[in-house]
Amino acid sequence: MQEAKKKSRRRFILGGLGVAGALIVGWGVMPPRQRLNAAHPLPVADGEVALNGWIKIARDGTVIVAMHRSEMGQGIHTALQMLVAEELDVPMHMVRPVHAPIDKIYGNVAMLADGLPFHPENTGAVKRTAQWLTSKTARELGLQVTGGSSSVKDAWGPMREAGAAARAMLIAAAAKDWGVPASECKTSNGSVSHANGKHAAYGELAARAAQTSPGDIRLKDVKDFTLIGTPQARTDTLAKVNGAATFGIDARPPGLVFAAIRMSPVFGGKIKNMDAAAIKSRQDVLQVVDVSNEVTGAGVAVIAKSYWQARQAVEALPLTWDEGEHAKLATADVFKELGSKLESESGFTYYEAGDIKNSAGKAKTISAEYRAPFLAHAAMEPINCTAQLTADGKLHLWVSTQVPSMAVDTAAKTAKVKAEDVSLHMCYLGGGFGRRLEVDMIVQSVLVAMQAKGAPVQLIWSREEDTTHDVYRPAALARFSATMDTNGNVLTYENKSASGSIMHQVLKRSFGLMGAGPDKTTAEGEFDMPYEFANQRIAHVIVPTPVPLGFWRSVGHSHNAFFKESFIDELAAAAGKPPVEFRRELLKNHPRHLAVLNAAVEKAGQPQAGRAHGVALHQSFGTIVAEVAEVSVQDNNIQVHRVVCAVDCGIAVNPNIIAQQMESAVIFGLSAALYGEVTLKDGRVEQQNFHNYQVVRMSEAPLVETVLIKSAEPPEGIGEPGTPPIAPAVANAVFKLTGKRLRSLPLRLA
């Protein structure tokens, strides 16, 4: 019976892989798609020479590298340039980034492969087969996506291969010119040399190198790295400091006009009555456009000569809404349904080991319920997109997006033009956090541009529209139950949680597919924990919701780490053991996790008088992070003074960027831990701007110190793993100080 259940579950998992659907079977018999040369060569100008789909070399020897991932403050362009520079033996000052065109070789394979709901310690054939098929499918789909902390992990192979291939081609060209064996030539500092004194810069050799074959591509051994693993300054800093960097909202094509938008305040509402004529006489108002559609819902935009004029006009527009069936939805209703489903449904079991029912014996039971609210993204750059549809049917987009290939496809479909007639002008992102994985702003912008008589239109959401029409992190409810013997040993561990499904909504919203089956994001961080409980079961219940859900930095880990790490602390207290020692006992067969925990605790030392340390350990996106938060409480106010982060992310490509990302992730997570909460009343989001959707201010920011664990393993994610542990670390410190166990986010003592 048990084996039959396992087989059934495997079939269910393989049947619910999602995006690829039935294509997986067909693509499974095809050879793996190469990722070195694009379908069309990189465009060249002014004597540039393309050596493969990733690298061009200019006459002066500058190495121009295609950036296939979005730069949204995480420093990814610097890291990706380092991968090529290492293999090509060029210094960073000789490398220049350019945005990659749309092509399948730039698709994100690692992100899709990592989305499968398998336990990390599952090494069986079913898992290997599913990963293989999904990776092949991802190569065929070729989705250019920046997300899932996957950029370096995914580029680790193809971009290093591109650099190594280009290096081999340059050596071959030089060896042929000089009449010497290629094996006798060496590269350094952007040039090829030979012991006979011959020397040639890459710029001199590029044209002839393009006519050669790289042969067998040999990557450097880790021990031979001279650049990877060293702190390097970010290559985008100067442009962002001097104002040269162009973000989406900075786009200024000639003839630009502006649009502001007003959307249904209630989820699923529709326009009932609108009097466009009432505002058309206002100064510089050009057009009123109904942008209601299936993807983004109901809304209306006003085009004017300035954004302020457009915004004033759209707010003055006489408009009434048909609020629909969700007009009475409230936060309490959401959590009531989550609780009801936890009671009535068994959910999908993501992981089980041992025998929960027959292992408790004579033991005491520890139970707890945790909850987390909806959260908005609140990126500093509000949602925007600039579009222009010219008379010849060409569509131009200026946009900050995490999904350039989807942006092009969506724009083409909306405007009813061919994808090859869409020109995408990629811009820096003023914060992404998962929000710009969506294409809602692109659909609306193109619909507006179609009514703008050929003029480029920049559509900007106000902060209020941004906050009240986000795709939110799901609200979630989790229940835990454990049994423990008289010696403080955990006999059984059970966890069941409930929330909406991000993937189900995204599949429908972005791909027109029906979401079904399990969604790893709902239970990640719960079912895949490293703690060694002999008898455990982790399950999740998906509860559909009309609230739009989307990927939020660290996704399910963001709240599941709070649930799990807080309850681990509860078990430590029930066992009468220090929280760190309790965790150490549960990690005897996980040396990497144990090393990370020990490193954080050692670096943290002892807290100052009147403060306490709280600890949390969590693995997400392949990276293990332990955080120790030093906290004080005064008049029920929680103050975080210092956070020590220990990180094992495999090979650290650029230690500087890793430290910056940990600082960013801690502040982002701390904002959610102390303040973040989206509430509903009468079908509306109550929070509108930073006055009632607070974030941590500079005066509240703690000192963040990062300890990197040396590793020779391939790189894992780093953009998100620093966020999940901060909330439980702070909550656990508060418990030490006050004796109060805070089981709801945001953390409040009063």
C-alpha cells in the first residue's frame, strides 16, 4: 500500500511539471540544444567581430559580452562579465556589457529545473529523469527570465564555455599566423603570446579567429582561477551614480507623451459607467483609453502631454465600478478559509519519512499555529512601460522587465503584430523582487500606444495603483505538531500549511494554461529542510483565492522559514536545550549546514547588555544561510542592531556582490518582518503608499556582517537566500528577551 502511494505521487509530480506540458515527451527524444551559438549572429558594428552568441571583440580589443539577465540592483552584469573574463583571460576593464537579443540560447534552464518538488536528498531515478526532461524542455522553451536566484547558476556553464571557446579560437588564429603549435601559445591580459617573442592583442586576431573552430572546449580548473572568487567593483556603479543609467521610467524617445491609469479597486471588478467627455476638455488631455482585458482586468488610462496632467485627469474622470462577487472580501475571510481547509483537507504530502502514527509512544505533544499576511513588492521604481506603434506596424518597447522574451511575445500578441516586428529596449530595473516577472504593464502600455496615433506613450502607475494592484505574496497558515520523549528527543514531526498557489495563477495569467497539481513554492522551505527527524510528514493544501498572487523575493521560503525556524526554537525550549545546540543535534549528517550555523554563531559572539541573539538556519535556492540577529526591546518596540550572516553558496564568484546581496536581503526581509502586511476590506487593499505600507528606514537599518564559507561546489543562488532567515531570527531573539512567542507576521508585541 505504501509503495503504491509513492508511485502514485511520482506520477502526479511528473504529470504536473507545468509550463512544458505534453511537449516534454516530444522534446525528450531530441538531442540537447546547444547554448553557444544563437540562431542569428550577434549584431556587429565599427569593426566588431562576433566569435559566438555571447562574445564580440572590438578593434581595440574590448570584449563585448551579451547580458541575458536583467540588472535590477543585484549586480548580475558584473558577475556574468567575470565568468567570460576568467575563461578568456582579460581584465575586467576590457569587458563591456550589452543587452542580449532574444534567442533560445539565453533561456533560463536552471530556474525551471529547480522548480521541481523533490526533496534535496532524493537521488532516485524519478528525480533524475524529471530534471533531465525539464532541463531539455527549458532549453527548447528558451525563456529569458531573471528570477529564482538562478542567473549565475544557469550561466556557470554556457558563459564560461563561450569564453573558453573564444580563447581557443584566438589561440588557433595566432598559432596559424606564427606557424607554431597552438599548445605552445598562452593568453593573458587580452592577448596571445609565444615563447619565441610573438605577441598579438585580441583585437588584431579577432577577424581571423572567427574563421576558426574552437575544437574541444576546455574550461579552467577551479584551482587556476585568477578572477573568479576575488572582490571586484560593480561595473554599473558609475552610471548609476552619475545619472547615465537608463531605468524604464527614464525612457525619453522623441515625441513622448504620458499616460496614467486607474484600475478597478476591487478584485475582478468591471467598468460600469464612464464619462470620458467630461475630462477631454482639460488642458493637454489627448485621449481616454479603456484598457480592460483578460490579463490585467478592468482599467482606464488617460493620455496627456505630461504625467501630472494625465494623473490629474484620470483621477477626475467620472467613473463607477461594477464591483462583482468579491466586493465584501476581507482579510478575516481569507484566514478563516485557510483554517477551514487545513481542518477538512489532507493536502498534498511533499515529504514523509518513518511512521508518524506509530512512533509517538508515551510522549508530550508540542503544537503551534503560525500565519503570514499578503505582501506587496513596493519596488522603488513604480510600474511603468513605454510603447510606440508606428504606422508601418513596428512596435517599440522601453521597459524594465525580468522576462524580455515574454515581454516581446506579449507585446506582439496584444498589438497583433509579428514578434520580429517588436524592438525591445531593455532598461535597468529600479527593483524587481519578482514583480517585474509580470507582463501586465506591457499589455496596458501597448493597448494605450495603439490609440496614440503613432506617438510613444509612457504609462506610469501611481504609487497607490502600484500598491493596490500588485501580485501579492500569498497569505499563509501553518500548523505544527511534534511529540517528544522525556529526554527532549523529537519522536515525530508534522507540518501542514495552507495558502493560494502562485504557479497556478501565473500559468493562467502569463501562458493561458490551467494550473494543476502541486506547487513547490507553497511548501518550499518546509518539506526540504535538513533537520534529521526520523518520523516526519510535511503537507500543503492549496486554497484558491481571487487575490492576485505572484513571486515575491524568496517566494515560499520567505514565510515558510519563519514558520519552521520559529517552531524549531519552540521544540528546543520544550526540550530544555539551547536553540543552537538543539539544531546541532539535528544536523549530524549535514556537515555543510552545521558549518554554516557554527560560523554564524562564532562570528556573532556575545550580545551587548540588554540585547539577545536569535538564530535561524535555512536553505533556499541551493544556498545555506544562518543568521544571528542581535535584538533589543523597549516599550514594545523591536530594534534590530546587528545581523551576522554565514553563507555557503558554493563558489563565490564575487564576494563583494554576495555581501551586498545579503545586506539587501536582510533589509528587505526585515521590512516584512517588522511592518509588512497587506490587508483587505470590502474587496479592496487598504494599504496605498509608504505611509501605511512601511519599510525599514536608514535610521533603523542594522549592521549586517557576512561570513563566506569557502567551497569548491558550483555556484548556487544568492539574490534571495538572505531574506528567509531574518524574521525567525528576530522572533527567536524577542522570545529570549520577553518570553513571548510571536507566531504571526509582522512581529508585534502590542
